[in-house]
Amino acid sequence: MVDDDLLSALRRNDRAAWAGFYDSLAGEIRGYVAHIGARSPDDVLGEVMVQVVRDLPRFTGTAAELRPWVFRIARNRVIDAGRQRSRRPEEVSLDEEAGYMPHHVDREPDLDELSDLLVGFTDDQREALWLRYGLDLPLAEAARIMDREPAAVAALTARAMNRLRRLLTDDWV
């Protein structure tokens, strides 16, 4: 959690504060960008942190708004990378695996299996689920990151959870 003291230390370029800030958010940011489609999550994480360091002097929010601001930067970086890829698509080797083969088991799916289940969801539904349940963010914070009203994020989350329940009931029982 970012408090006023940490934000002040970051603004003073306190090296220890930056190290602690990075350590506290890096894993979550990396997981978030990987989940929403970053092809190189480590590269995106680095770009996000460079932008945060560069743009912090222009950040006018409160300590409570810093974390959502950082996740918004991460989201924008993934969107920008997707736009760049669409202009110049990557070549894919024919030898790469064709994908996931579903199987039925009498246990709960792990996170990788759940990610495979979410393939048919909209990008917004996957992102809302990841922010709310993967990162355990409050609704208001998830809404700020997604640049949507809290009610819209709540609706996306509810629709996605209902669909996930149906999939889990049909596929994993």
C-alpha cells in the first residue's frame, strides 16, 4: 500500500523508496500485463517502471491514486504494444504447439487452466476478473485502471463470473 510518506520519498528520488515500491508492485504488474495479453511481460514491466519514474513529477494524484495510476500505465503499454503488433504482425512457426487440449478431472482447475477457460471471454471481462480477483483490487480501483465507471466494471465482472460458473459446472464436475 502506498502512503503519503512513500509518495513523498518517491518524489525526492529516494533510492530505497523506489526499490521498495518496485518490489511491492513488480510481481502484480507482471502478472497483470501477462494476463491481459502482453507478449513480453518482463519488457512491459520495465517500460512501465521507466515511465512511472519519468512521469511521477507530473503525477498530481494522492498516495491512494498512485497504484491505480501505475496499473493504468501498464494497461496502456499493453494496448500500445497490441496496436504496434497489428501494424506489423509477428511470424509464427508452424512447429509451435497448436494449443491447449481440454481434459476432464474431478478437481478444481489451477490458474493456468482457468486462464484457458477465459479464452472465449471478452478482453474487458478477462481484465475485470483479473483486477478484481487475480489482484484482489477494490471495485473503485479496478474501475480507475480500466477507465470505466464502477457500475460498468461490476457488470462486466458479474457477467464473467456467471459465465465462468457455467463453464466450471459443465466442464469440471
